[in-house]
Amino acid sequence: MDVKRGILISIEGGEGAGKSTVLGAVRDYLLGLGHAVTVTREPGGTEVGERIRALLLAPDHAIVPEAELLLMFASRAQLVKELVELALARGETVLADRFTDASYAYQGGGRGIAVEHIRELERRFVGVQPDLTLLLDVGVEQGMARAHGRGQALDRIERERGEFFHRVRDAYLARARAEPERIALIDASQSADDVVRQVLAVLAGRVPR
């Protein structure tokens, strides 16, 4: 018997957008519908990917933009081959804390790497696009205030200047405008409960039961 292909849902957003809270709510919602759910994150999600993540986020490493992009795609390629493709083939729902849109936002918008370079890496080494992306949008100042308020040490990317995160946000919003059928824009400036309500309303209309 053929197993129906699963679906891939990604959660995107800048610093302090509340991805962790939303991810937990989405996971619980999907489980409540009877979905088999695989949760992962980027960079990371595999043993190789987690090692790359540690390298990428360590604040004492000076990594040039091109190397950062390639490391992100190395982690992503490992994740897709080792986990995502197999889970989708089993009919599972994969819930990803960031996916390729993040490279267009952070390495493209933030670092200024040409979109065509990112697109070519995506075509060659990923070959999978989310069926639905939840983009949590919050103003840079509010998001960074939340991130700083966690009381945790900031990683290498979180230590960037505000101008960097404005470019990241602009790139995310541009992708949402270009692909409204895939990317659902969520106002993440609201309370956590209100954000979750928005997300669940989107899922109710987009995710099969």
C-alpha cells in the first residue's frame, strides 16, 4: 500500500518573534489531529547539523558571509537527506524551526549575498520546499528587547547590529509578498496567546485532518 506523502511546515521569524512558543502550540495541535509529527530545527536537527550549529553560533568565531551560507546549506542538506525526506515518505508531518527561507533572509537580506546564489544551492542540495510557512513578524526593536530579556548569552548572530535585523525582516516580508499562497504572515507583536490564536486559525484552514 502506498503511503501518502507527509507535509512540511516551517516556522520563520527574526529574533524574539516567539518561534519556540508557536512551535510547541503547532506540535500539540497536529498531534491532536492524529498526525505523526517530526520536529526539527535549523541549523541542526541531526548530529552533523548540531555540530555545525555550534560552530555557526559560537560568538568567538569570525565567519565570512560566504562560509556562513555554505555551512547553513551543509546542515540543511544533511537534515533533508537524513530526516526530512524519510519522514515525508512515511507520511509524517515535519515541523521545522526555520528552513530555507531563513537563508534568503539572513544570508541574503542580512549579509547581502545574491539571491541567485542561494536559489542555486537550494535547487542543487535541498529540493524540498515547505507546504506551509508561518512567518512570525515583529518589529526589530521589540524582538531584540524580547531576546535580550531572556537572560541568556547572545549567540554570534544575535549580536549583530540593528541594521542587520532590519534587512533580515525586509527580506522575510518580501518573500511573504512574493509567495502568499505558501507563507502565512502572523503579527507576532501581540501577546503569546493572541499569536497562537492567529496561527491555529491558519492551520485550521490549511492542514488536513
